[in-house]
Amino acid sequence: MRDDFEFYCPTKIFYRTDSILCVGKIVRDYGFKRVYIVSGKSGVKLNILSDVEKSFIDNKIEFKDHIGIDYNPDISSVLEMKKECLDFKPEMILAIGGGSIIDASKLLAHLYFYTGNPLDFNKNVVKPIHALKIATILTLSASGSEMSSSCVISDRKTGFKGGFNSETNYPLFSIINPKYTYSVSKIQTSYGLVDMFSHSFERFYSSSSEIEPCDSLSLAIMKSIVNVSDRVLKKSDDYQARRAMMLLGSLSHNGIGEFGKRKRFVVHKAEHYLSGKYPSLAHGQGIALLLDKFLILNRENKEIYKKTLLLGKECFSLNDCSFDDVVSSLLSWLDSLDIKRDFSSLPEKIKKEDIEKAYQMLKI
């Protein structure tokens, strides 16, 4: 394997308790005067949208709202927004919400300039040249999309779900405030914890050099996620725990965990296959059903085996552990979250052949 790699992460983070009130000034300082705002229910429920609108008015910024993007966003929603954008002609897009809203906004930013098949980017048929600038106000910590180069979208008509990575996907800036996550349900918080854990998990299990510094970073991030999860779920307004969770969500997916490596995301690929065919399956829930299977199915891989023992020691504080001990510890942590632990418990009736195909995709 050639030892060549690149790293780039230009997103600026604004971590301020008054950041919503000054968002208009932030946008104005970047030189933008027309903004298309994409939001879900959380942006309205938390009054973030109204505060953003006031800040924009105070700073003489024109804006247009689009409310209602759902989880596992469908390409039809993006195309609906594209029509509005072509009429409004924004200079940037502001996404208020979690990964679904941010990812829909990222694709919208590309489709604004593109007249071909709207799924070409996500199917990796073409590579983007440019896109509208986007910014985010994060209300759900999970996907890390507020600081990542990735964008995932679904086409429910065909059962497709896939992502693409590009420098044009990085938000210009993201606003983070732990208090915006206080109202997130326990189950959605659990999905988020699993998702951010998996981002470091997949990078850790990507092939490494003999001495790989970023593997230690990934282990530290996973350990911190495991350690903070209990506090996050027990008390929704635990500021310190929520602060840690939000920072970990960004750290797990901003690329630092693959610094010097080539990432291999087979768990995500398998989950996208499932939630593409079954759109009501939450991403974090699907991931939770595949993490232990990835270890078990790749047990004979020497590097995977060795890394699993290291995962047990560094993440779950196991001494002289066996491979099975680590798998058990991972399952115990997952059991502590508000998630289902087997496919038969899901409200979605997922066909056995689809589960088996997802398992096959986990094998290295």
C-alpha cells in the first residue's frame, strides 16, 4: 500500500452561548446577504428559527425558509428545495438541525449548479466542482456532518441510499450549543451516540501502519463516548455531558481519525443498504445491529483480531481480555442505550435475505 494521504478540514466552529443572536453578524462578516434556511421541527420547537430570522433582519440579510426535512432525507425533498432556490437565488444555505437536514442541504448546495441526474454525486458518477456555501446550527449530535466532507441521501422509490465525500461538502462554519440538544429524546440521543462511536470505530478498524498515531485518537474518542453516555441519558440537561457529546460527535467525523490512513466504512455501507430499502430504520439503530457482527465475521483477520483486543483494553478497560470479552463489552454498552438489540425486535419487518446481504457486506 502506498503511504500517501491528504487531510483538509476547513470548517470553523463557533462555540458560543449567544451564537444564535450573532449569527446574522457572522453571515454578514462573510459577505453574504441572501440566505436560504433549511430546518426541521427542532429548529421551530426550540425557537432557533425565529431567533435566526430576527438576527438576519437586524443585519439586513434577506432570507427564505424551508421547514420540514425528515430523517433519512429523500431526494424528492432536495429537488423541491432546488426549485425554491433557483427562484430565490441565495448566496449561501443555513441548515438548522441534525445530520439529515445538513446532508440534504449539502446536496442542495451542489444541485443548485447541476442539471444532470440529482443522484449522480451520491452514486459517484460525477465529482463536484463547486457548490453554494453552507453553514449549520447543530441541534442533534450524531452524524458529525457539521464538520465533515460527507453527504448521504436516499431515493425511496428505488431503495437507494449512499454518500459521497468532497471538499465542497465542508460547511463554511457551524454553530454549536449543548443546550440545543436538551429536548432531544432519549432514543434519538442513543442513536446519536452509536453513530458517532461508529465513525471512530470504522476509522480505527481501517488498515494501519505499524505505528499509527490516529488509532490512539480514535480509541480515546470511543472511550469518551462510552464514558459520557450514561450521564447524557440519565439527565438531558447535564451541560457538561452534553458539551462533551457534541464535541465528540464533531471529532469522530471531521477526518482527524483517518489522518495518515485510508478509511474503510463497511459497517456504514451495510447500514445504508438496509435503511435504503427500509427508510423507517434509523441510521443509529441499524449501526447498533451491525457493530458486533463486523467483529465476529472478521475474527480470522489478524489485524482485526489484534485491534479488537486493543479496543477492549483502551475503550472498555479490560485487562488480559479475550476476543469474546471485547464483543461482550461492546454489546453490554449497546444494551445500556435506548435501542433494540436484534432485528426481530424492530417495528420494521426486514427480510432475512436483506439481513444476510448486509452481513456479507461487513466482511473484509
